[in-house]
Amino acid sequence: MIVTCLRPAARRLPAAFTGRYACPCTRRFIASGPPSPAPAVTLKTPVLGSLTNELDKIAPRFEVDAEKIEIIRGPADFYSALKERILKAKKRIFLSTLYVGKTEHDLIDTLRQALAAQPELRVSVLSDALRGTRETPKASCASLLAPLIEEFGDRVTIRLYHTPNFNGFKKQVVPKRLNEGWGLQHMKLYGIDDEIIMSGANLSTDYFTNRQDRYHIFSCGKLTDYYERIHNTVCSISYRVLPGPKEIGGYTMDWPETNPAPIPIDEPENFKKVATSLLTPLLQPSKTEHNLLQAEAKTVIYPLGQFTPILPVDTSTEHPALSTILRALADKHAADSKWVFTAGYFNIHPQLKQLLLDSTSKGTVITAAPEANGFYGSKGISNMLPPAYTLLARRFLDDVIKNGKQDRIELREWKRGIHGQDPDAWTYHAKGVWVTMPGEKDPSITLIGSSNYTKRSYSLDIEMNALVVTKDDDLKKRLGSEIEWLKEDSKAVTIEDFQRTERRVSLKVRLALWLVGAIGGQL
């Protein structure tokens, strides 16, 4: 690897240092050719150093200055930051999301303004084919985005990923409202120039106003380049959206000849083989040798992807990396560490749940109260989802008690008003993990991104995340503050709370939950 100093006239070192230069602005040694091997960088505490050594074997790593990471607090701030950056964009905007709300005209107008102002700007949007076309021929995500192509031509690319698992007879008979059960494009990557916003939020009004999520902005060109490669790769194996007649929804979908994979619903197995060949190299650890500049890293980002449904030989990195972290919490050296786990839809994967129960650390789980679930008060079968998640939360608490961890693990429910009844009510969609090292006050590790950490996340959907590992005191304090403001609207719940009459789950919900599990379905 060649590292070039931006300052001129780096002086030649004595013969003993052949092949290296001293940078006049940092006085550090910089490799002028392939560097001699050096040990992998570790962030020095016994637990943290051991973890980074293991993580270096799992996923790529990027070193980012802690001050280049901004943590946003709420949905309005997220939307404001997103629009502000879009309007200032000079070269690229890429947005990976489950869907863009069908009435998000303000967001589309913001993209239109940016494209009109910067002739070199290119915009790429990746959504899900099932979710993004559900309302057709009425207004949909696809019909909302298609006019941008009419106005700006090939400077705008709209792609819709379609899972290879939903095909044949299933695609013919399963209603649109239920077809998402076979898998979705679930990544949330919001890249603008040299910044990437990682979040679990989709691009619709509730996520911009009254749905609590998490939002980290990373100002790092190389990291943003990496996520763009992931985005572009999935785009290359997705349907293309083009403008179409209004009577058929205002858009058409085709499969370009330039796509390297066959159509997923026609040749699912061949589609997966091509996807594997394209994605696996991107998910592998960096092979670049470390040099002396990197040895002083204080903050490291590991991009973690979960692409299980399209990788027959699964090279996904999120589940292995998260398992590595949680497994370390069972070590005797981690006895005084702390962890926080949050998910709006609490149905944690059984293996991850067991790792939390096995930990010697103190832990906190934050999840949505039924009234803060986005499906609370909805019509039809989705009305059963909030009580189903309540039942799953109770079962987790039962397991905590069975394992004798009731003094070590706390369950908290987040609630701000009653969704669908209070005009100022919010719903809860945050997801993530934080780990605080022994003897420290604030977290050194956090995981942020699209995953809900469920069976579904690890088998049906495609996900992308960022694992942050830091020894920077200021960043650790900001991560600690992030936990505290999420806790502000939460309260601890006990098994006695679940035994109250109003919290009891009906037999109908219990049977439905059993049936979902029996047929292999996943919440």
C-alpha cells in the first residue's frame, strides 16, 4: 500500500530506513512501497484488544477520527441533516432503504433541487421490489421516484431488489400484504459525497417526525466508498425502474442485459451463485498490511453485512461479529463490563439471546411497549403483532429468571404516548448494541444499522450495519449519552407487570405465534 503525504518535500531517511519517508507535517514514517508486515492494530485494553484481533479476521476495517462521527438524537434532526446534505451534494447521492414513503414529495423535491443545482451530481436509489410496488397502480414508492428519471435521465438510477425466495406458485397466490414474509431489501445506507448516515430508519414521514430510531453520520470518504460498493452491487442484481404510463402506475420495471445475474424469480439458484461471487469479496476482511500510521488508531469501523438469503455458502459477517462480541462477555475478564441491547421488534435470535443470558456482565434490554409499536391499533392480522412481541418479551424475562440473572439483566419498555390515540405519541424503532469495558463508565463498542437481530434478519432479509470500536473518551461519552436519552422514555418491567390483566395475551395470539413458528415464518 502506498501512502502519500499531501505536504511536499518529504525527506529521505538514512539507509537503515530504506523504502520509507518521514512526513514533514506529522514526523511519522510513511511507507513508499509495500510495507513490511506489522501486527494487527489492537485498541489496548485486555477485552477490547482481544475483540479487535478477532474482528479483524471477520470483516473489513476502517479507521475514522472520532470527531468525524456525529450522533443525531431524533427523527426531525435526522431528516434535517439528510436534506441539508442532499442540497450540498456535489458528486453522488446513494440511498438504500426498504421504501420511500409514497407521499414524500418534499424529499423528492430536495433531490430535484440538488440535481438541478449540480450538473455532475448522480443519484442512485435502491428500494425493495415487493414493498416499493405494493400499492400499484395507485401511488407507490416506484411511481414517486420514476419522474426523476424523466427529468434528469441517466444521472438518476432507481433499482428494486427482489428476493429469490418468493417465486413460482407463491408469487401467484400470496396477497401483496403478506408477500414481504419471504424476504426484503432491508439495508439503510444514506450516502452523500464523502459522508454516510447509518440508521435503522426508512424514508417516510413517521421516521422524519415521530418514530424514534438511531442515526450516526460518518464523515469518511473511504468508508462511504465501501458502502457505495455494497449499494451498487445490490443494484446490479436488482430490477431497474423506468417511467411508464400513469394507468399502470407511472413506472415500468425491467431487467437490464448489463445485470450480471439472471432474474431472481426465474432462476433463483443461479441468481444466488452470481450474488455470492459479487458480494463475498466485499464482505471479507481487508488484506492490506498495517503500517505505522495505523498503529495509533483510536476508532475503528467494521462494516457488517448479512446477506444469508442470497449466499448459498454464507459469508455474512454481522452474526459472526456480534456473536464474537457477546461471547466475550461470558469471559471472566468481562465480569465488570456492561451491555445494552435494543430492538423495536423484540424477537432476538435464539443464539444471541443465549449469549446474553450466558454473559457475566450487567445488561439492559430496551424494547417498545405495545403502545409504542407501529402496528398498535392497526387493522387485520397486523393488530396481533404488538401482543405477540409482548409475549416474546415475557418469555425472555422468564428465561432471565430461569438462568438466575434477574439481578444482572433488566428489561425496559419504551413508551411516549399511545400510538393511534395521542396526537403527540411516538413509536419506537431503535435497534443496536452497546458494550462498556470493565472499570469504565461509557461504551467503547456500538453496533448500528438495519438489523433487528431476529431469525428473520439472519435468514430472509439483507442487512448492513456499522460496528464502532473506540478508545476515544469523547466518543465514548457521546455513546453513553445516546443510551441515556433512549432510556428517558423507558421504564423497567418485571414479571409481575406481565401478569396484570391488561397485559395478558389472548389464546388467539398465542396460537397465531405458534403457527408462525410451526410453518417456518418469522416476525
